Amino acid sequence: MKPVLRHPQAAASFYHLQSSSLHHAGCQGLACFVARKRNTKCWPAALAQEPRVYCLGKCYGAPSNTDDAVRPLMASYASETVLLGNLLRGGVRELDEYRAQGGYLALHQALWQPADELVKQVEQSGLRGRGGAGFPAGKKWASVRAAQAGKKFVVANADEGDAGAFSDRFLLEDDPFRLIEAMTIAGFAVGAQRGYIYLRKEYPLALPILQSAIQAARSANFLGEKILGSGFDFEIEIVIGQGSYVCGEETALLNSIEKRRPEVRMRPPWICAQGLFGAPTLMHNVETLAAVPWIVTHGGKAYQQLGFSRSRGTKLVSLNSLFRRPGLYEVEFGISLRKIVEDIGGGLAQGKLKGVIVGGPLAGIVPPQLLDTPFGYEELHAIGAEVGHGGIIAFDEQTSIAELMEQVFRFGAFESCGKCTPCHFGSPVVANMFAALNRGEKPDKTDDARWRDIIESLAQTSFCGHGRGLAAFAQSAARYYSEELAACFR
């Protein structure tokens, strides 16, 4: 049964950027925050801006604004370059050039083999979701393929809102046909005839590039009816987000496409069975889908041989502006965080490393003594961190843990959908508490226990990863920077 649509104004009131222009004076994201003292103009402008913006995908040049057009450093450190090939050529935005680099060979190959075989290749590859959860992609494909329904959908989650990550932005802007080809392959494999790209409004350059690429693909019969002479039809539509971090969560994103208030849905049912408009839906973020053409042409086994343990293949990591070599890099899972931070990133450009935040603002902090941890899903989770979207934000001793707590919980309170009491009411309490400490106000003797109680409630009762991520961040701060936090409440 399809859910009842709410009054359109109720949905519209949820978004921050619905009536906003595409020009922003600055960004208040975490990467810009830790770099705030490097530019005395950008950060004050960002703080004064309404509505506030929490990531422009320019963390390599932070603190940043919309006028910053600098391209980041890019390189591959993997034994096989799966994702960055076209970006390393400076970007491939024209169909003829994309085909000259081997583009659409994967779709040709896919359309003339059994769809079940494609699903098996993705299962064999060990590919896991690159958007944060790390769920096995092959299981999703198999579930949607097996679902009995007249309609199915493929959705690309291009709502890359984790401050510190900009990998999807450059895949969208500089390799748009790869995403389109991957979605078409996925549609054929699972039996879907329509796809949606949910694109965040904060990436305005990506929209005309994707629109042009979709039109070019359609004109060349790589989209539309009877693609390449087969009996398969597939179309893609772009939906623009209006400014909501929670829309990065899959069910909230689907509600947004349906023009409903983008709150997280109860599960089950899972979206593989009942997703967009009540139909079975396959959803991946941009980077996950970008690996599909390589897997089809090289085979699932070849992809599975990259990486280590339960983390197979390659991953894009985004390094923020405090690194000596900020940029976008492709690495194999299993590399240590230390190699990423010190060898690839070159360490900090100045100052002493105090910690790195891996996987976005709603994830744990990794202190310097744990940099030898392998870069992998389970390995990072074991120390309270996450692979997440692959953003790696380094911060130095100019930023205190109390300041980080205020910033992260200020962001969390602003972006909360309001559905869960601890998240809606608790996160602003924590933000205000640390803001008072940072102003030099004397804490109440109950404050220390109070914020810790709120964190425990967030961890235990939050409906989605927003509240649980806030808790994970605070728990790691309490674990690894206990003395600094204790001093705040004396």
C-alpha cells in the first residue's frame, strides 16, 4: 500500500535551501571549521549566512565558498585503478571521449548475458556500499532481482552531505557517463526500467553536466527504448534535493522523491521489497555504482582480489585542507590510516596532528596513536570509527575537543528531523552546553553527567544513524580525549 502524502507545505518546511539561491558566502562544514583560522574572511562570512550550508564539496580548499574553483590533487594508489581513471585524465564529459576510453563496453557486455549472471558477478566481487553502511551490494541486487513486482526502480544517492567528503562530486562532474552506464546495467540486472538520481542542491555544476550526459546517452540509444537493439527499456530522471542532511538516509531520500516529509521510515519492509512508490528499489551512492562497469568488464573475481578481509576493492578517500597534499585519492582497503595520513596526505601542512575524523561528522575520532589501524569496515568500527563516505578530516591543536563537540552537535541539532526526542531536544542541549564552556562560562556541577546521559540516550534510542552517529562521535571523544574533556567540567 502506498503511504498517504502529507500536505505539501509540511514537507516543504523541512528543507533549508528550498528558496535559497545557489550562491553561498561560505560553508560551515567540519572541514571548514577546523581550517577556520587559516582564512579570516571565509569563516565569518559562513557564520553570518542564512540559511547555513554545511558542505560545498570543497573541503580540500577549506574554508571554502562557491567562488573557489580550484581542482584538488588526484592520484591512485591502488594496484588497479577502478574509479579515478577518467578523472586523472582531467575529466571525461563528452560521450565520444567516454567511449574512446572504453565507456559503454560494460553495457554492451551486460545486455547480452543473463541478468542473473550479472547479479552473481556483483555478489562475487564483495562490493559493499560506499555511502556509509557498508552493506553488501550483491545482496541488494539479488533481493530486488527476486522481488515479484510490475515496477522496480534504481536510485542513485547523490546527496553527498558528509562534511569532509567530495568523491561523489567529482565523479558526477567529471565522469557522468560512468554513473549513467552503471545505473542502466543495474536496471537490466534487477528488472527495473526507471532510475532516479537524487542530486544535492549544493552541487550546482553537476546538474547541467548530468542533464547533457543523459540527453547524449539517450540520443545514442544508451538510454530509452530497446537500448542497443535489445528488448530492454530504461530511463533516468534527476531530482534536486532542497537541503537536508537526513535525506542521505535511504528511506528519507525516497520520501523526498515522493514529495513527502523526508523522515526515516520504519523497517521492515526493506526498500528492496517496498521502496520508491511502494515498489522494489535498488539504491546505491554514486561511488558504489561507479565500480559496476569495471566489475562487469573484468569480472567479480578480479574485483574481489583487491582489498583485504571483508573489505574488498578500492575506495576513494577525501583529504581536507590541513593536509600537505589535500585531495582525492583511490586506495585499496587494507592500507593503514597512517599511510593515508602521512604518506599520501603528507601529514599536516603545519602544526601537530591531534586526530582525524574518518567517515563524516557523525563518526568517531581516531587519535594519532591508532593510525596504524587498517582502513577497513570492521577494523575501523572496532575502534569507534567508520569508513563512511571516505572523508578524512585532520585537525590540529588549534581546535579543542570542546570546540569540536559544539560544532558537531550544532550541526546535529540543525539537521535533526525532529522525530526522535533525544536527537531533537538533546543535541541542542549538548551544543549549547559546550558553547557556554567555549565562552569561558563556569559549568554547573551536573553538566558533565547530563551530557553523558544524553549521549547514552542518543546511542540507545535513536531511530536512524543521525542520532547514533552523534553518539559515536561523542563516545570516541570521551574515550580518547578524556583528560581534556574532564578539565572542561572542573
